[in-house]
Amino acid sequence: MNPTPPRIAIIGAGPGGLTCARVLQRGGLPVTVFAHESSVAVDPQGGTLELRMTTGRTALRAAGLYDGFTALARPAGQEVRLLDHTATVLLQDAPAPDGPDRAEVDRAGLRRLLLASLTAGTVRWDCYLRTLHPLGDGRHKAEFDDGHTETFDLVIGADGAWSRVRPMLSDDTPHYSGVTFVETGIEDACSRHPDLARLVGSGSMLALSAGRGLIARRHSRGHLLVYAGFRGSQDWALEAGVKMTDTEAVRAVLLDGFAGWDDRLLALLRDNDGGFVNRPLFALPVPHTWPHTPGLTLLGDAAHLMTPFAGGGAGLAMLDGGELARALIEGDDPDAAVRAYESAMLPRAARAAGHAARALVHAFAPDAPHSTLSFLSARRP
């Protein structure tokens, strides 16, 4: 007789959780995904994701979705430019012709691809986990905000930075990194703002000086994703007496903070389309680990939240999800499978998070951009 498959719950319907669910179902294991979003119609936060061959795209191959991904994806610009506040180019790093290629995809398109691959009814919408109650033998009763409860043999926390599953495993919580990004964007830069398009180049541009930075990345259809980054309080807008919904007031505060910078760089703030979004950067301690606990584990930001200077956070989450699912499919003992997954994932996550933490320190150091130039140069072959 075939053993009864474990009852598996995935908390969170981001790229990592959905990838895990897809690979599990492809391997014949049932799973339920609980999403706090009210419905499938709610668009995910964020715009474009870069998926690298060794992380997200590896996971999509395991999920049998690589062809669907390639139909949605487009090449990602790989050039990196480092500038100072006078717009002087200090480093222009173009990719080697035979180097690894990178591809980007719209987050919403990737989400649709993953959701469409799942059995109908896999995702339960508008289900926000309130708490977990240990029942012994690795089983946990999940209690949701609507009052209903369900019991599972394995609960996978794929619920992001402020995970409700993580407190069952770890006392660590995300800490403010000391750096805030304020996000904005410029549409159709090639036609409407050709000087800015040339300044940014075909990939990413980092203009840094003394704890501040203007960062821009080229996306599809000429869109420039722009961040104004600075060291300071995460409550800077409140302290400045402005509301994030008051675009002109926020712009004035930002321009004042970047006073003395070259006008070509300040145009990233003056000519933006739409408003500004406040994004203080949080991270978990490095390394973030937990004692193995039967019936529970984490993936993605719930396991290893890091600042975006590591790059590819969504891809790492998808790789986590795919590897955890494969371990569960290929093993007879779910607890041993989770142990094997954690033993590989945690060191990998620590390496990525450590790199992200160091890159952030150098980018927003008092002697930036020279500290960043040394950091990037040391990592070049």
C-alpha cells in the first residue's frame, strides 16, 4: 500500500511559494497555498524581476514552466555604471560576450504563469494566518483570521519579510538597515528624456556620494526604475513634515537632500512620472538560522530577508521552493527531506545575505563612491 501523503500547507503566494506548490503537484504531492490577498485579481507589488540562470530559471525548469517563461521574458541589461555626484563615470562594467545571460520578466506575468500551472482550488484566497498551534509529532494546527482551523503535517512559511510562521522557529525579526530607498520612475525615457537614457546606459547606474545615492535601472519599453537612497531615519518624511502622497513636497525634500549634485542626476527626481514610494530597507541577521523543528520550515524572504543589493531575491525564493519540493518528492521521510533542504539552503542564503550587507555598507559609506569602487573592483575576475 502507498503511504498516505503528508498534508502540506504553504503560507504565502509569492514566487517562491507558488513555485514550491507547482513542483510538489508535478511530483504527485498534494498541497494547499494560503494567500492573504483577497483574490487572484489583486496585483502583486513590484514591477520587473530579474531571474538568473542559477536560481529562478533553474526553478522554472524543475517546474516544467521554462518555455512559458521564455515567452514572457526579455533580455536584462547587464551593464553597470558607477558615478559620483558630479556625474563622472568611475566604472563602466560591460558583460563579457560569453558571460551568463540574464532575463527579466514582469512580476504579474510570472505570477499568472505560476497560478495557471496549479490545480484548480490549490490557492485559498483571503486567508491570513493568525497563529500555529503545535500538536506533537510535527503536526500543527493553523488558525486563520476568519476563525477556521486546519491541521497539517508540514507548514512552509513563504510569507515574506513579516512572516507569521517564522516566530515558531526563530526569535529574530527584520531590523532596519539604516538606509531608505524612495522609489519612482520615468516612462519612455529614450524618447522623452534621451539625456537621462544615455546617462543610465543599457543596464544599471549607481551615482553615490557620502551616504547618498541615485540608482536607476533600465527596464522594458524605455522605463527607468529610479531609487533615491540615503542613510537616516525610516521616518524621514514624518520628521520633514510631508506626506508621501504629496509628490511635490516629497520631491522638494529629496532635491534638498541631494543639493550640490549634478543637474543631470537631479533630473531623475525632477522629471519622474507619478509619485514616490517610501521603501525603508530591512534585513534579517546574517546568518539567519533556526533549530530544525519537525513540521515547519521557511523559504524566501521569510527565511533570509536581505537588502536588494544581493540581487535576485525572487529567484532565490523560487530556487528554495523548487529544492524543498524536490526533496519532499524524492524522499520517503518528510522530516529528513526538510533537514536536507535546510542544510543546503541556509549556507547559500548566508552567502547571499552577507554579500548584500557588505555591498550596502560600501554603497552608503562616508567615502562612497570610492568604497564601492574598491568593493566592485575586488570582485571582478
